[in-house]
Amino acid sequence: MDAFTASMGLVLNVVIWLSFGLTTYIGSRPGATRNAWAGIRIASTMKSDEAWRAGHKAAMYHVRLGVLSCVPPAVIFIFLVGSAPQVVGLLEWALAVATFVWMLVATRSAAHAAETVH
């Protein structure tokens, strides 16, 4: 893996987290309504606008933890990529898996919160 490919993967990881964070923040704000284009669009959050907000609010906790655990290493690895692109490339895959797991946890939390809304 070359340095450019490794660094672009890390930048993409940061962009994914910022997008997911912004989406859950906007979806959890008072007055937010269901959105067919963006957000945690699962059956339980699509039941009502109140369920939508509750789900996104519950997911925000996990998104914050995910950002705190995945973004700093990604930024640090971007600066290290020139010295060891193969190692950073492997760490990039580990961050990608961690990102996927955090998003699943956030979505599960959103589902549970949305199901409690009547």
C-alpha cells in the first residue's frame, strides 16, 4: 500500500465520522422530522418523528465515543503514513472495523430508544 492510498483511507474515516456525527446531531434536535435521505432509517425510527428524535439522541452517545476513539488515531496515523505506509494501512483497516462496530452499536441503541416511544 502506498502512502497516498493509506492517507486517503484515513481521511475518509474522519469524514465518515464527521458525517455520522452531524447526521445524528441534526436528527436529535427538537423539531427534527423523519428524513427519507439521511439519518438512522430503520423501522423503529421511522415510526414517528418522536421516535426519530429519540433514536438519534440515543445514538449520539455512541457517536461521541466513536469519534473520541477513532478520529484521533486516524489523524495521528495520517502524519505517520510517510514513514510506514504498510503498517498504517493495516491500522487503517482496524479503524475501519472499529468504525463499523461503533455504528452498529449506535444504530442498535437508536432502535431500542425508538421502540420505547409510543
